[in-house]
Amino acid sequence: MTGMVKKLTCALGACVLMLAFAAPAAFALTRITDADDSRGLLDIHRVVRKHVHTPSFRIATYARWRAKTIWDEGEFLVRLETFGDAHYDYYALVRSNGHKMVARLYRDYKNPSHRDARRGSLVVWRPDGHSVRVNVPLRRLIIGRQRHEYMWQAQSLLTSDRCHQVCFDFAPNLHGHTETLPPDPTK
């Protein structure tokens, strides 16, 4: 009986160790802050990316806003580069329908003669009056062969009384942020 207890104790200890090392990877966190550098309600203050296989991007602005107030005036994008060629290959478009926020995933083709292809709806919600969060499952993206990372960048666009032409804000400002891809569970 004691041999069985020792085996179970060892197996339990191994499981605990595996979870201790796997949990941080599954819930990895990236936090990007952005300066107060754009006019209007949708000036990005911070973007937080959580999770690995289905990254969740929370875009927080300096100002409070409601879905109703940005309807037909503002939207957010999370742009994703997955082929390694400096072109953003996908984007999550987050916008208001006048009542709530909705999000869709699009494939962005390099060739301007190809229309961006809609890849389906995404889960989106408002954690508070300053932010929106969208989930982008990596399994829905085509990722280039031999890639070990992808790049992302958040963007807001607003047309309003303060932004007669479109006001843009990016986080990070110049280049996207690089994230390590999770291991493929099928290999």
C-alpha cells in the first residue's frame, strides 16, 4: 500500500509542477502604455494582452465613452502580422452598432484588388467606461511556416467635432509588439 501512496504522491507532485510552469505561459500578460497624444475620446492610454492561445486585447482610453456616443464615429482595430513580411495580415474590427460593441475578424490582403475577407465574429465586451476587450483566437489565423512569433498593434479611429478628419492613435506607436506563439498541441 505504501508503494502505491508513494507513486500517487509522485504523480501528484509532477502534475503540480507541470501546472506551475504551464499556467504562466497560458496566462501571459503584455502591457503597453501610450501617451496622451491624440485628440478625441478614443486616445489610447493602455493596451493589455492576456492569454496565449486566444489572446484577449483590452484597449483602454483616457476618456470615458459609451457605445452610443461613438456609433458611426469611432472604432478600434487590433492588427496582426502572422506571415513575417511586415504587412498586417489580419485585423479585428471593433465598433459600435449604436447599442453595444461588436467585433469581426478580417483577412487583410496585400493586393489592393482583393477585398478584405471577413473571417467571422469575435467575442467583445466593455469591462468599464474607458475600455473594450476583444478575443482573437489564433486558431482562426493562418500563420506562416516556421514562425515562432507574431506581431500586433492596436489602433483607434475617430471622426467627431474635435476630429474633423480622422484622428488616429496607435499603441505601440511606431511598430507592433512581438509575441511568442504558443506550441502547437498537434505536434
